[in-house]
Amino acid sequence: MEMYKKGYDKHTNQIFIEKTGAGGKIVVALAEGNFIRKIQQHIKTDLKNFKVNIDEAIGGVLRYFILKNSKIVRNKIVFGTFQNAYTCNAKYIAEKIIEDRLNYEIVFIVDDIFLINNDEYDVPNRIKFVKRNSLESFLELASAHFWVDNALNCIWKKIPKKKGQIYLNTWHGSLGIKRLNGDKHWRRIAKRGNSAIDYFITDSKFEEDVFQKSFWPDVKCLKYGHPRNDIFFDPDKINKAKSKVYSLYGLEEHVKTVLYAPTFRDNKSDVSAINVDYVGMKAALEKKFGGEWVVIAKLHFHNATNNRTKDLFCKEDVIDASTYPDIQELMAAADIGITDYSSWIFDFLLTKKPAFIYARDIEKYRNSRGFYYSLDETPFSIAESNKKLQENILRFESAVYLEQVESFLAGKQCYETGNACEQVVKFICDHT
């Protein structure tokens, strides 16, 4: 009776507030004897936000005067990623510069966790790392000739970009189906990016249109493809990545792997959408493709700290690769890919290996986030349940899938040719 009463009371409050608005909230608080405490909470929150805003304002002014007149170093490149780590397109561009023995000072802006725990990253000695949002990172940005990042990190703290500096944005998606929206702060920064970003790298006419129509109408695009995807066009690099992954996780050469990596959910406590029947999935893979299978599961970094989510990955014959730094290497090593709405699966298309969509919350996600195009337009079979996923695996037809892959890439006017790194580095050299 008590449980029913609590649920009923909560429901009643909700209905009352929806009908009466702010006044209803006051009435509810007064009636429940929480009015003063609610006021105190609001004051604390407002005061905290006020302090943060004041700090940011002071910091912005000081950064402007300190950094505006700093000298630009012609051969300095500062890289950043939204992961705040050595990864994504930035990693592959930097390594190409080093491979070609070019005389550039390379700086990566990273977070505390990376600085402390970077042993698993295979990092060249030439690269310098600085802490994100530190004075040192601001000074490096102020003196760099090139800013390169895969999001909007370089302008997040309102670093004054000077005449002579070039901002190259690589973004981190690929033919992504999820709509880019974010909160008001993100949209404000994205709008600011239109005046700060000089060039952005695109992998397709589709991606080009999304950014120019939605965010950056005045930014010039470079139709190179994404540097991180060059790996899929080089058999030696594919074999090297596979050996690296298999060695790290103690996998024997004959074992086949399926990469399962869902995107993040705003509600981190809701794990139902990514709950996979690994036993059933592996049985279907073994029946369809033969051999012994192991699941490599990688959480999105936004959800990697959620223990409820991690528990889903800590199962027999499931390798939790959530901390693995480079998903391109995991893709190169995998025989099959499975996701929901994450854009990495569109990178995976370039491998021509089988891939599947497993998404239990399609309607919910479509209504909350939205898609640029229908899932039905992709080459992937779609499953909203574990049973359907297993059925799709068993019904997979390679010839049909490969034909659909080629048609999809052609329809999106994909620019990927395997030489994006070379083109980006040449661009940097030509503009130094």
C-alpha cells in the first residue's frame, strides 16, 4: 500500500505541475513543507553558476591580452580530439608527418587521465603532450601555426585566433546517421566555429552538405576522406593492427572476432538498449560463418564509467575493449561489426566485411535525437531484438551485401581513396 501511495503521489504532483506551471511547483513545495529548502537549492545552484561565469569571463579577458600578441611558430601544429587523447584523425596525420620526417613541432592537448595512463598508447617520442585547459595548452595554441582537431576543442575556451593561424577541422564522424544537435552551449560554439575554422576535411558529398548547410556555410571543405580510414586500404597496416589487438587480448590466430560498439545514450543509467545475448549471437555466427568466435565490446567513452553498463560487457568470451585507444585498429582486426547508430560502422563499410545493426530503441532514438536518413537506406540488416539479430546473421548473403555497400557509398558520393593522410600533410606543407 505504501509503495502504491508513493507512486500515486508522484504521479499526482507531476500532473498538477504540468497543468499549473511554475505556480504549481510553489504550491507543491509549500504543501510538502519543502519551500525554504527548494529556495536554498536554487540559490546554491545560481551562485555556483554565477561563480563559474565570472571565472570564465576573467579567464577569457586575461587569455585575450596574454595570447593575442604571442609569436606564431611557423612549424608548430597543435592537435586536439574530443576524446582528449592520442587518437582519431589527429593521430594518423601526426604519424604521417613523422613518417615523412618533416620538421614540425607536434603538440597534443589531452586530459589528466591520458597523461597518467598512456602506456597502452603507442606514441612516437617526437610528440609533446600538454594538459587540456591549462595555461601551457593556451600558450601552445596561441603560438601554433596550425590548429587541428576532430571537434571544436580549439575554440571551446575562446582562445583568440590570430591572423596567420590556420584552423583545420577533421570532425570525427563518417557518413553519420545521427543528427548533430547537442545542448545550447554546443550549438553556440558550433556557430562560432563558422568564423574560426578555415577548412574542414570531408569524406563525402553527404558529409560536406551536412556541415555546410547546418553549421559552417563559410568554411572551405577539403575532399580528402578521413585520414584514420587510410588503414583500411593498406594490407600491411591491417595485419599489423590485427596482430597488435590479438596479442594484447591473448587471442589465437584462428579465432574470429566480432566488434560490438554501441553509441552513447544521454540517459547513462538506461542499459536496456545495449543488452546483447552474446551466447545466442555467437551461436548464430558459428553456424553461419563457422569457426570459433570471440566478442570484442567497446563502450562509448561517455558511458564507459557507468558500472551498470560495464557489467553487460564483463561476461565469458566477451573482451571489454572500452579503454582501447584506437577503434580503427579494432575494426581492422574484426571479422564482423555490430552497432546501433554509431558512425564507426560507416568507416567499417570500407573493409567490405559483414556488418549489422542492433538497435532496440529505434523509435525512441529517432524521436529524441533524429536521423539524417532512414536506417533502411543503409546496407545493414536491422534488428530490434536479440532474436532478430541472430536471424539476420543466419540469413546474411555476402553478394547482396557487397552490392548494397557499393551502392550506398556511391549514393553518398564517398571520397575515401586511402591517401587522405598524404593529402592533408601536403596541404599543411603547402600552407607553411
